[in-house]
Amino acid sequence: MRAIYIIVMWFTLETFAMDFPGDFVQNPGGSLALSGLPGYKSTPARYFDDSTSGAFGVAYARVPEADLQVVGLVGEMNLWFTRLAFFSSYLLMDSLYRQVYSEIDFSLSHSWVVGGVGYGLSVDWIPGAESWTSNRYKAGVAFLKGPLSLSAMTSLVNHRSYCNLDYALAFRFEGNRFGAFVEYDGYSIDVGNSITFSHAKVLSAYRFPEFAVAVSLVFGFSEWSLSGAFGNARPIWDWFGFTMTKSIRKKTIL
């Protein structure tokens, strides 16, 4: 019974980890993780735990030096072989800037491949002055072979005649107790790892060549998952944040 409980706890911690909604946050588990609730940088190509019908959560992150903070609400639903995920966030920086961002992701998984697309709408404004909107499009794909995976994502931000195209590549290893990843976005490389215990998970990521580090501690209790995170990108800023998620288990019909 204890072994079964540990396995269930591992799936809860792994599957319902949560990315942060802010663009300024370095996700400790990597932005191209293949499971978990989405964030601003996350890939839409994610699979789901078929023992659940979905999950929801809340996240918060702040940069004290810039008085920059963001809060996000996130949800995920599992429909047959598909995953539908959505999140919305509210970002503010002192009295200078505001942003509301909403995104919906759709993914389909089959055997050794996962593909997904996403659309986001950003409404930005300077209080008492101008406002503007922009569209964001995402596409991702991942190929899996046992504990190894290779994934790619691209995102396009469009505002009137302005367009900005970003991409990211990742290689991951996901074992029962230990995981590791390497991500590249055309500018920097993130190298990270994770260690899973019966009730907790420790994640860390390091960025090069401009050094940054992010660490997170995740606790799982039945269908709940709580995490705290801290990041350092000196000499620019420090940030901290937390997440709380709840999975919705499928009812068993006897």
C-alpha cells in the first residue's frame, strides 16, 4: 500500500506542477516541460494524467526592486486524447504599467508524439494614458522515447505591423526519482534538474551565459500541490513566487 501511495504522490507532483504567468520568471522546471499547468512561457504540447479529469491552480510572482508583480489563474481539462488548458494573468508595475493576458492551449497526444497550439490576447495600458492590444500564437511538438524526450516550440507576437518570432528547443530526461533538462531559446541555455521524494520535489534551473538561477520546492498532499520559488538574475533583480494547484480525480464506477 505504501508503494502505491508513493506512486500516486509522484504523479500528483509531476503532473500538476505549475508554470508562472510572468514573462520575467525563469521556470525552475523548464518552460518546455511535458506536463503541468501552463504559464506564459510554457509549451502547448503537454500530455495529461489520464487518471484525472483536470486541474486548476493559482500562481503569484513578484520582483521587489521594480515593484513588479503578477497573479494568474489556471485550469486544465482532459477530454479523451486531448488536453484543453487556459490561464489568465494580471500584471502591474508600480503605477506605470498594467497588463491583462489570457491564453488557451490545445494539445493532442498519441503514443510517442505530443503536439499542441495556443492563442493568447494581451491588453496593455499605461494608467491615464494609452492602451494597446497584441495577439500571441504558439505551436509546439514533442517526441518521446522512454524517459527521454525532444521538444520544440515557437511563438509569434503580433501588434499591428509589429511581429516578433521566438523559438525554444529542449532535451529532457524524466526518471522515477530524478529528472534533468537542457533548453535553448536562441539567446541563452537553461540547465535544470529535479529530485522527487515521497511528499516533496526539488527543482532547480541555471541560465547561461548571463547567469541566473531559479529554485523551487513542491509539496504534494493527496490532490493538492503547493510550491514556493525563488530566482536570482543579478545584477538585474531577484524574484519570488508561489503556486497552489488541485487535481480533480476521475470517479471510479464499480
